[in-house]
Amino acid sequence: MTFQTQGSLSVELMIGSSKKVPLALDLKSRRMVLGKDGMSAFSFQEPQPAVLILDGQLDGHRTHAKLSKMPLISTGFHWIFNPPPEDR
């Protein structure tokens, strides 16, 4: 996931392409809704610097994700999802 512009995020798909997704973000209540249909909604927390935890529904499926902030070759930072081996 890459948060670059207000109102959307980019997701890198397993096939190597990326997809731009509409994003409604409420920082005060720590909730985000992805897509126009509202089928994907998450609460989020940052338990420590450079770690973001998402809990909620992704297309109707219960989802838990731990994202780590990592520097890439370009400037800035991006959140990278690296699931534990038992979840792959």
C-alpha cells in the first residue's frame, strides 16, 4: 500500500501491477474505508513507530494486516505487508 494522494491509495497486486483505490480516511476515529462500495473497512493503529496494524473487512472477508514502513530506492517511505509464513 502506498498513501500518496488524499482520497486514494495504491495497492501493488501479487501479479506485479498496481491498482488505485478510493480511500475515505478518518484519522480521529482511526478508521478507513476502501473502494466506492464500502465493502472494505478497517480500523487502524500504530503500536510502535513504523508499524501500522489494520483490522477489518476486505471484500467481505475478515482481515488482519501488519504493515511495516520501509525505505525504498526512491525518496520517501512506503508501507510493506509481509505476512508470517503460516498466513502465506
